[in-house]
Amino acid sequence: MSDTSIQRSFRLSATTSNLLDSLAATSTESRNSLVDRLLGEALRTQRHPLIGFRTGAAGRREPCLVGTRLLVRQVVTSVKAERDGDRIRIVADDLDLDLAHVRAAVDYYADFTEEIEADIAWARAAEDEQFTRWERQQAALR
């Protein structure tokens, strides 16, 4: 997806405008970036109704499966790692999900592959950093 900005002009209802102003006042995002993020997420959830978005402990916003605590990247990583038979069914059983949720994660991944791959790479780097920190702590305690 291109991150090139395109100027558009929209009319908002007074209610929507007030909600936006209220949220922008408590956000670290500019009004424009807030609208861009919210509209982008709303359009994605229209196309992928079992996908939502949440901000994690590290402050990163990522797509997740609605009604679960799982991120799309976690489900996709599991599906890609599975090598036998019906990967979607196996992962659904392993994660105690219905098939629709696993398929939703795979469908979202198909539409936004680069973004999910970046999320996977970020998570791996964070895990590596945490493991390295743990190793240093263990060495210091010896």
C-alpha cells in the first residue's frame, strides 16, 4: 500500500465532527492522521468483518481476530508453519478457533501481505531482543 497522501474534502455530521474533536484532544495523533487511521481501519473491517484493530503493550496498532485475543500475525505464522494436510483446519483446532476466524486471518493476510509480514518481522525482532536481555540477566546472576 502506498503511503502517498491524497487531498480529499469531506463533510461530516456535527456529531461525527464532535466525536473526532473529542478523540483528537486526548490523542497523540494529529486530527488528520487520526481520521486517516480510523477511516482506513473502518474500510478494512467492512471488507474483513472478523478483523478488528487494537493497540498492544508496545503501543503498536495491529489487526486482530474479533472475539479473540489473537493477532492476525500470530494466526498467519501458525498457518504458514503447519506443513501437513488441511493447514487451516489444523490451526483452527490447535488454537481452539472456528474455521471462519482462521480463514479471515488468511484472507486479510492475502490483501495486506506486506503489512502483516512487517508485523511478523517486528515481533521476531522484539522476541530476539527480549531473549538477549534474558541471557544477559542470567549471565549477570551467575
